[in-house]
Amino acid sequence: MDALVADMRGGRVDMLVLLETNPLYTAPGFAEAMRHVAHAVHLGRYRDETASAAEWHLPALHPFETWSDLRGMDGSASIVQPVLAPLSDGRSAHDMVDLLLGGVANDPLGRVRSTWPALDDAAWTQALRDGVFHPPASVGAASAAAPRQRSTLTQALVAAEAASALELLFRPDEHL
């Protein structure tokens, strides 16, 4: 965080994209440093301090309104399906990263479905029904020698890093 704030103050950050976070409230010196950033975009469910200071505030979907996937430390996986249709015209953090990487399709289900190509229709339906499944080794099951399979978001970030000079920096939320 110190390096980011220093880069912001030094004018080395042209665009800052903040995904469902509020560093103006939690990080000392962030508000002053953000004044030196040409473009700031905030994706969040609330119009908080950071959203108010950003050039653009984009409404975020609640996690219950979109598709995602999770991976447990034991190698188990879970496909997160929406509980309800989106109540507003918003986007998820996955959607936002996909847009930043040049994606134009608004297909959260397709994005998650493409993460698990080894699951045929019957296995996909069973995974949704059970809530948790253990992917076959061909899908990257975790073992002592192999780390967890990368999430859809992480896969997109690795591909972007290899394909362009775009630099993305993720920091853990201090509240979790």
C-alpha cells in the first residue's frame, strides 16, 4: 500500500481502478494521494468516501446476483450461482476485470462455465446440485505438489500480464 500511495503521489498512476473497496476510509494518506491520479474508477455497492472521490462510480452487483467459482485449500471447488436476477444494472468485479482486458461479452455464466471445460453437461449439473465437487486431475486438482487451480479472475490476470503492459495490483482487504 505504501508503494501504491508513493506512486500515486509521484504521478506514476494514470488510472486507478478500485474494486469493492474503500481505501479513503481505511488507508491513511490515500485521499491526498488520490488527488494526483488522473482517472479513478470505483466499482462498489455503496457510494462511500472512495466512490465520492472517484471520477466514476460504477454500481456493483451483490454476490448473490452473479456467477462465480471458488476453490478450497483441499482442492474442492464450488460453482457459485446467482440466487436472484440482478436487481439493478450493475457489474461484478469479474465483469470489470473482463472489460479491462478487452472483453465485450456480458456472459458471467459463460465465463465461469469456460473455467471448467472438463465438466460435461451432466457433471456440470451435478456440481451445481451438490454445491461442492472435486475436479478431476485434468482440471488441475490441488495436490501437495500443485497449487490450487487459479480462479477465472486470476487466469484473466495472468493472461493480461503476458499479453500487455497493463499492471494490476491486488491487495487484501484489511477487514477480512
